[in-house]
Amino acid sequence: MPNLHFIDDFSQIDSSDYQSGYSPASIKDWPAHSADRHIRVLDKDPVIAHASLWWKQAPTFPGDRLGLIGHFGAGTDASAAALLGACCTQLRQQGCTRAVGPMDGSTWRRYRLVTDFGSEPPFFLEPWNPRSWPGFFEAANFLPLSNYYSALVLDLDRTDPRLNSAEERMKNLGVTIRPITPSDFEDDLKRIYAVSIVSFQRNYLYTELSEADFLSLYLPYRERIYPKLMLLAEHQGEPVGFVFAIPDYAQSLCGQKIDTVIGKTLARLPGRIYSGLGLVLTQRLHQHARDLGFTRLIHALQHEDNSVRKQTEFYGSPMRRYTLYSKAL
């Protein structure tokens, strides 16, 4: 019979104990995620299932107090059932009325599960999981809360017929678009952060993130970025939009030529004044990717109800789908 082990001091976590789900390097980051509790399922010595819980600083949700289940990993049906049962019990005891997962504390970090794997291999920075994990959540009576997809673009020359009018509007408004400046990478990240915290407030299950934490997420990629794939839109000297993309470095791990760009994030300030800016940024990204010699682009991890869905589907088609689960407690 597996044994449950509860940990409130994350300094006790040794990455060498864990058998599945996360790399040792990722596990070393867990203390910085400020989880409220960690649960391990042990069978003698190895950890065969694990998860962390957040209830003190979870996203708001109409009609419910949320508790989050993240840092999830499980190797067997029995260990997953024991783990998820314990997670729900703990969250219920803390006053939560709905459990959501997997989510590592917020949508700024790893969350959701791949549920439709498609035929493409995992791309760089894509959250990935064994095919059994969605079944673990469903067997524990978790239901889909929201769905996401990644879309593959194979024709970088294709032009949206609305582009000319959108570009003309931005030009007349005085909006300029430039690549980030490598020598000012941190300062440009701060400008991107300024847009993010306004634009993302409308996003599903949004939680605030400090500028310092935001920089800690993106500064490690300083040496991997291509400036022309990270574009910043400015109006009267202030940032108003951006698109962040990066080559698919996972291809090189498979011995392949890197011919794909991952479009990770697209955002603009809200309001009709900047309507069309997202289209201009997207088209400019496609153009720069093509000019740099790339032939494919993935618009990654889009919410199925995202306002840019029609735009994304104009250029490409879904290649992968993901699900975030929840359960009433």
C-alpha cells in the first residue's frame, strides 16, 4: 500500500528522489513557486507520485474558492488515485470549493495537460506529459475546465487581407514596431512586462506577477533569442504591444535542422485604439521568420476562446490540444 508523505518545508525536497514528471533542474525551482504544501506517494523509498498545493494565493473564480494542484507526476493508476484523493481532501480542509490542475501556482508557469498529442514531436518549452496523465484526472472525477491548442503554420508567405488597412491605421496613429535590442534586453523585458500586466488581466485565471519574477522567467533565454523574433510596438515612446517568439531548439535535440519558430506570446494594450496591432505584429513575425530562413511557425498554447483564434486559424491549423481540469469539492 503506497504511503502518503506531506511536506511543508520545500528545502526537504531532493530531486534525486523523483522518478517521473519533471526534470531535476525543474524540481530545484519548486521552492521559488511558493506552494503551500507538497504531497508525495511513497512505495518504500522511491517517490511514485507527487503534487504541490496552492490555496493562499490562488486565482479568483466566480462562485468558488479555488485550490490549485501542480508539480504533478504519477506512474500508476493506484498512486495517482491516492495522490489526487489526498490533494482534494487537503484543499477541502483549507476551505477550497474547487480544485484546478495541473497548474504550478499560476498561469505564468507550467499548467494544463496535453490531451490530443497529434503527430508532431514536442516543441521547445512546450509542457509535456505521459499519455496516461489525463486519464488519471478523469478517473478522479475531474472535468475539463478550459481547452487550448497550438497551431502549425506551413505557409509564412500567406497574408491576411486585413493587413494593409491595419498597417495604415498603426502608421497614422504613430505606432512603431522594432526588434528588441540585445544590449538592452533587460530594459526591453521591463517594457514587455508593462504591457503584459495590463493585457493579461483579461486572461482566464489570471494572477499578478511581480516584475522581478517576470524577469526571472525570461532572462535565462537571453542567449537564445533572435532579436527579429521578439518585436516591441511603441506609441509616443511607451510600449503598447509585443510578440515573443523563439526558435524550436527541441528540433536540434532530435538531430533535425531547426526550421520552426515558436510564437509564444502576443499581446497589446486593450481598447479600440490599438485594434489591428496584433495582426500587424503577427504578420511581421511571419515575415522576419521567413527572412531568417525558417519555414514553419507554431502559434503555441492558445486558449480556445482567445480573441485571436480566427487570425491564428487563418494562417494554420491545430496540431495539438491541451486541457486544464477542475473538480467541485
